[in-house]
Amino acid sequence: MKKRVVITGLGVVSPNGVGVQEFTEAIKFGKSGIRFFPELRDLNFSCQLGGMPIISEEKKREYLSELQLRNFNSSGILYGIIAGMDALKDAQLQPAKNDEEPLWDLGIIFGSGTSGVEKFREAIYKIDDKNVRRLGSNSVAQTMTSGVSAYLGGLIGAGNMVTANSSACATGTEALLMGYEQIANGKATYMLCGSTSDSGPYIWGGFDAMKVTTYKYNDSPDEVAGPMSAEANGFVPGSGAGAYLLESLESAQKRNATIYAEILGGAVNNGGQRGEGSMTAPNGVAIQKCIKNALQSANISASEIDYINGHLTATIKDPDEIENWSLALDRKRVDFPYINSLKGMVGHCLAASGSIEIVSSIIQLHKGFIFPNVNCENLHPKITTLISSDKISTKLIKTSLQTIAKASFGFGDVNACAIFKKI
Amino acid sequence: MTSKEIFALLEPIIKTYLPEDVSAKEINLDSDLTRELNINSAHLVDIILDIEDVFSIEFKNEDMEKLRNVNDAILLIQQKTSD
């Protein structure tokens, strides 16, 4: 018998708000975190906009000591630490004391696309300068993929599985489902899950070169065509981190914790880079299968879904995603659930997109609202033939939600879909 | 440089790497850096790099093996600065 799993803590470091409270206000009002970066202009980027959380030096010192911040140069690890520690605190759990045993029942699955790219750059310059001995002791910890989970593991004293998953833009959703399995199978009581992504030109450059980002709004960052709009022609790269503390329902009830939502189930699959799928494009058949598998795992029917938090990146692929949801759920036009995408406000936070968007989904479910789709007044014509435009609100909707779906898709033809229910 | 002059420059370097529960007052000539001052052994390489910067010297791999306590560091620095 599988254990039921719930979410009892949230943490978020988003371009439009750091901390759950600030972030909740931001998404309600459609506040944008997309800014112009002179550095990107000077480096000849096509897209000179980005989404980057604002973290003060003072804020850093609430989480890390002077010694830990010495030669620290990994924005992704910093974001992950802030989001992760906030989620733990939100769940009213304490780290193990220094003289105590590790928390054997608490594990961490916190993913990233790549870690400490700024730190790696620093190291590469020194190595090429024949000065490898000057790297110091913290180059490895900041550049290893598991850097973020390792830092969190040490701060918390986690004694269960501590690892970092990596599945491109599906990383955060996959992390949640991996943590869910760990608790459902009775291997842990608490799992801190989430994902993070570095900021800046070294992480965003590859996407700029692929021309999947938008070059049209460098002078008007508040007007970037949002996901699902007719004008959407590429995303704005973002960064940040999202985190959730997963716990067995049993344990949450025993300690009277605030329960944000139950994770009913979910699915992860791959399009195999076959059919219309490739390294960079999704296989629609696999996406539909992933959504259907998630419903089956959650043991619910498609008609129960009230709201979808889409992957929807503001590229020409958005109409295909809507079509895949419509086919997988067998629901169309006015029968289709509400749907929105956070990327209109924060850009595409890459490896962190899934986790920041899951946090936004859980907040909406818990508080009973649907945030507005930003800069999406003029919907893509193919989308309006599939679903009713009322389902893509550009205004805040206050409504009680019961069952919701979140999916993320990524390079490598990876798909992940999770189903949550109010409890 | 005298031992005293070196110690005055060395103490703030070591202090940076002390764990939060160890006071700078505990730094004396005989203090074993990892065992008594509880400095994470990975930080020994950072201490060496900081010493190199402050005293404009360079350590070799063999020198690092000799570094156990504060006095070892002072002797090595004296040796290098008089070369």
C-alpha cells in the first residue's frame, strides 16, 4: 500500500518575487520580472532581456556565513539554498543540530541544468593560465551538478537520499515526482525537492545562438509577447529556484502541519526523439501519453481537472502544446480547463521553470485564484479553434480549485506531468 | 620578518576559516589547524593561497605536507621570505 504524499512547505526565488509572500502578490497582479540587461547588449546578444531574481548582500547572509560566501560565485546554488531553506522553514521543520545525528528520514532531490557556470568560467581561465593550484577548495562543490543538493544537505543535516536530478526544463517537475515516489514507497518521511538555474550570459548564450529567444522587445521589456499570443516568437531566458517540502500525509497530520496540497500522482516519460520528437522538439504522442499516464497514476478522470499550469514558453510550439492537452484530456472549447503560463511574467527559467511554476500552481490551488496570462490579449488563431478564449484569462480570476495539472517538457524529448488536489 | 610580525599577519587569515563555534582567541603558536581549531581540512589550501597573496611567496606541494600548526606556517613563511 503506497503512502499518501502532501506538500507542507514552499520556497521560491523568482525574477518577479523572492519568498512565497512577495511571489504570491506578484503573480496575482501579473507583475513582470523581465528586465533589460546592458551586459547582454554589450555581448551582442540577440535577446538582451532576462529574468533574474534580485538578492541583496544582506539576504545572502541570512542563509550563508561569511566563510561560505568567500569565493562563492554560483547564482544557481544561491537561489536553490534560499528556496530550499525557506521551504523547510515554511514546513516548520528544523535542521539537525551540529552535535546531533543526521535527519535519517529527510532526503533531498534538487536538480539543475548545469551548476555554477560563472564559477566554472573563473576556473577555466585559471587553468588555461597554468594556474590550476590557484582554484582553491570550493571550485568542485560549486560546479558539480549536485552542488545545490550538497549545500542544502549540509545546511539541513539531511540523512536520507541527497541527490540532484537533471532533465532540462522538466527538472523541477521530475524532482517532485521522484521525491513523491520515495515517500510513497515508504523510504523517507520528508523530501525537499525542487530545481534551480543559474543566471546570466553563460547559461543563456546557447539559447540565444539557437534563436529560440525573442529579439523584438529589447526596448520594451514590459511588452514581450506572452505565451499563447499570436505574436509570440521566442522566450526570454530566466533563472531562479523553486522548492517544496514533501511529506507523508500520516506525518503531516500527526504534527498538525499546514497542508498545501496532496500529490495524487504523476508520470515521467520520453518521446525517444522519434516521430516528430528530436533533441529540441517534443514528440506529441509522448506528451499525450505522459498526461494520460499521470491521470491514471492519480486515479482520476480527465473531467476532474479544473486548471492546467502549462509549459507554454511563448514560442511557435505553444499551439501544439494546447492541442496535446486537448487530445490527452479529450476536452475542448468551453469544456477545456482554465490554463495559464507563468513564463509571460518571469521568462523561461529553464531548469528552474518546473519548480517555480509548481510553486505558483500550489499557491493558486491553496489560495483559490488563477493568475492572469500576461501580454496575451491577441491569442494565437490555432489556439482559439481548439479551446475557448475564456479559459485563457488575462485577468485575475478568484475561484476555488480542487484538482490541477502541471506539466513540463524539455530538451532530450523529456516530459513530466504531476496532478495535485486540495485536501 | 620576526615571528611576531608574521603572526600578526597570519592570524586574520586563519580567523577567516574558523568554524563559528571556535573563537579567534584560541589561535596560538601550537594550535593544530585541523584538529584543535577544527578548520575543515579542505580549507588548508585556501589558507595557503591567502598566505601566498599576503606574503608574496609561493608554496610547493612538499611545503604543504609540513603544515600542521601555526608555528609550522610561521617557519615556512620565514624560510620563503628569506630566500
